[in-house]
Amino acid sequence: QVQLLESGGGSVQAGQSLRLSCAASGFTFSTYPMAWYRQEPGKERELVAAISRYGTTTNYANAVKDRFTISRDNAKKTVYLQMNSLKPEDTAVYYCKLAMPPTEYWGQGTQVTVSS
């Protein structure tokens, strides 16, 4: 079965960096685009970044553009989110998402907390 396991979250000071990882299993990883979302308490989950099957195309939310980088290693079945120059407003639970129509799969999330 499809499994997505995020890791790499933590508590950091503003301006520091974190790298999130999402290890995938149970499907042909290179066949599907992948995405990172985040959710703050009381708010809707929002798209942070997405990457095409072979990593040739990426897109980002305006709020993270030029600070975050999404990448993938199809051999390792892993998608990454490099987060630089973190801000307190980046504090959220970050989720890895696979869209396999008609089903969406989500990881359990990893908490990122940025203090000022």
C-alpha cells in the first residue's frame, strides 16, 4: 500500500534552515508528481511546492519562492524540501502529498516551528 513518511522537522530560529524528506513506498515513485503542503492551526492546508515526475518542472507558493527548493531522488523514492531563511510565519505542519486520481495520499506530517 502507498506510504509517505515525512521527517526532518524541528524547532529553529528565524533565518535558519531545515530540510524535510518524504520517503515513499508502495507505488512507482517516478510515475507521479509530488508536492509539499503545510497547515497552520485553524487554517486550511496550502500548497507549498510541487515537482514533476522527473524533477524538470517545479512550482512554489509566492510566500516561499526564492527561499524553499523542492527536489526528488527517484532512485531513493524520496522528495525533499530545502527551507532556507525560515520565518516565524513558516511555522506549520508540513505534509507530503501524492495525487493518484481519484485518490490523494498524505503523510502523517512533520512539525516545523520557527521562533523569532
